[in-house]
Amino acid sequence: MAETHVLFVEDDDVIREATTLALERDGFVVTAMPDGLSGLESFRADRPDIALLDVMVPGMDGVSLCRRIRDESTVPVIMLSARADSIDVVLGLEAGADDYVTKPFDGSVLVARIRAVLRRFGHAGGPNGGGGADGDADGERGVLTFGELEVDTEGMEVRKAGAPVALTPTEMRLLLEFSSAPGTVLSRDRLLERVWDYDWGGDTRVVDVHVQRLRTKIGQDRIETVRGFGYKLKA
């Protein structure tokens, strides 16, 4: 099996070196960079399997770097932030990050989060193994139709009014989860478990920001908020 290449951007020398050693002990190949500009250069040169970006790095901050990476690639991105209640968390997710970890963190926790993200991105069939979701068939196997929205659960493609919609893998998995149960309210905890592969409680801001990002692409009124319970896809 090919080794997993991690791009790690962190300006604190101690954290960068300690985390690099911890990840290498777990079998990852790590390229560690001290600032955003060198991180972007390394990303373009090496095309890593996953990027870990500290929010507060010099040259180009982690949020801006995440945005640049997302403009060029759907590679998974995890943000690292020292302030769990900071706007930095939301900004990172809005920039296209798939998850975040709060510093200081335990090495085993970081490895678990990395592996969870990589598992999600490795499941090309989506959260339900591809297909098997209910919906109005459109004469094509695996294509579900919700108004002007078409979800191809086998080809992993989405179209709105006939035009292709570009989704990140996490956004696609989220939409597949909604498409598997149209009209059914899905709680944030269920979405964290099914889409983010968390088998323990996580920060629901991850869900909320990704739902909002998905809405901007497929239509603001397609996913309905059910206050106090979660979200549902309008059939």
C-alpha cells in the first residue's frame, strides 16, 4: 500500500518537529513547512494526500492557504487552531477545510482525525456505498432527481438545471446522505457520524458550515433547517 503523504504547515518549531515525528511514527510521510508561502509551493510541487494547516502562520495565513489549495484541488484539508471558540474555526471551514483540530492536541487524536478524513475520501461510493438511496428515478440507474437537482450516486456527479455542480468530496458525501433519506430530518450528530466518520461527539459547527456551503451550490431552499433537530432535503 502506498504511503500517505501529509503536508504540515506550522510556524512553531517545537510543535512542527514533535508533530512530524509523531506522524512519521504512525507511518505517514510528512513534508513540514514553516509558513504559508512555502506550504503552497510544496503543495503544488508534491501534491500531498492531505494537508494540515495551522491558522496563524506567517507569509500567507492558513485560511488563505486553504482557499488557494481549494481553488486547485479537492485534497482533504484539516485546520489547526489554538482557539476553539474563535472565528478562525468557521473561517477555515468556510474556506473549504474538511475538519479542524484544536491545539494543544494529543498526537493520537490528530492521527485518528487524519485517518477518519482519509477513510471518507477513500470511499468513492459515498456514505452508503454508492447507490441504494431512495428518490425519484429519472430513467437512469443511480440518478436521483429533486426538482431541478440531479444526483448521480454512481458517477458521483451533481447537476442543477442541467449544469454541473462542483462539490468537494465532503460536500458530496453530505449530499449523498441527504439524498438517501429525502424529507427525513437528519440530526447533526448523525451527520457527524455518517459523513465525518465520528463515532464520538464532535463540534457541530463543522456540519453547519458545510450545509451552508452546500446550499450555496445546490440552492439555498433545497436543504431545510428544522430548528432543534437538524436538517432535511426537500424531496
